[in-house]
Amino acid sequence: MWYQVDIGYACFGLKVEGGIVTDAAPIAAWAIGKKADYVFSYFRKNKRGIIISLSEKGVQKCPNCQKHETGCGLHGLQGPAGQDKA
């Protein structure tokens, strides 16, 4: 499964297979071989990243809650369309 990561100053893709990052853009090459949960957490917490899961069908629902069209992070950091929740 491919994921789009937007950290404000860069937007790039990460490929995850079996819970491990297997491919990444050069800016995130350090993530290859690491657990996807760790990498996603890093980008959400340290870079205020927005992570969107992608498929052949396009954007998928958030795997955490099935309500948002974005990876809503830790339910409180980012909401739909990247809007901060208060």
C-alpha cells in the first residue's frame, strides 16, 4: 500500500508492505526497513505531517476511524483535510 506524506515543505510517497516501509522518496530514505507505525508517528509528531493512504481506487478512509479521508493521525493532531482539531 502506498501512502502520501505531506510535511508542509515536502510531499512524498512511502510504500508499506507487511507493516514495513519498503520504498520511499530520497527525503525519507532513512525510513526504508523501519516499521510503518514508527515512521508515521515520527512524521505526525515531529513534522506535523498529514498521511493519506492510497490505492488503485484512490484515497481510502482513515484506518483508525473510517471517517476521514486523510490519515487523521492520533485523533487530535489532524482532522479532515489537515484542519487542526481543538
